[in-house]
Amino acid sequence: AALTEPLQGIAAVAVATGQAETGVRLLAANASIRERLGGGPPPEWLRLGDPLGDARAMLSQETYDRAWDEGLALTTDAAVAQALATVSDDQASSGVVRRPHG
């Protein structure tokens, strides 16, 4: 859960901000990781709405299927790297500057 919940959240934000293909890829990777580790989505997931349904509405079936397949093929490290890149891209485009603590 320590890995999959944040990944799920980043994926939902990606879909909500118009990055549907990235969101689908991350959600597929998340599903694959959950399958390997066991467990299902937390109850909080319901508060995120239906990012997969939203993504389906934004993408062609071919693009959706390709993104899902690409996500299933991601290693855990690659999924985390892609999620971090998504967050970094969002921060850069919004003008948010992260400052180190301490």
C-alpha cells in the first residue's frame, strides 16, 4: 500500500489534468504491482472518481489499450520513475518550486 496508493493518486491526477494516456499507463502498472503484492485498492480510491472511465472517454480504444499494455509491462521501478516524472512535469508547468527542507 505504501507504493501503490501514491501511484494510484498520481495516475488519477494525471487523468484529471488531461494526461489520460500517462494515467492509464500508471493505473495499469499499479494493477500489476497490486496483483504481485496482493490486496486491492483502498476505500479512499472511491473518492478519486473513475479515472479509468474518464480516460476511456478521452482516448481512442487503440490508444487506451496500448497505454494499458505498456503499463502492465512496466517494472515497479519504471512505474515509480514515470510517476515521479509526471509530478515533476506538473510542478514545472505550474511554476511550483520545491525547496529542500533543512
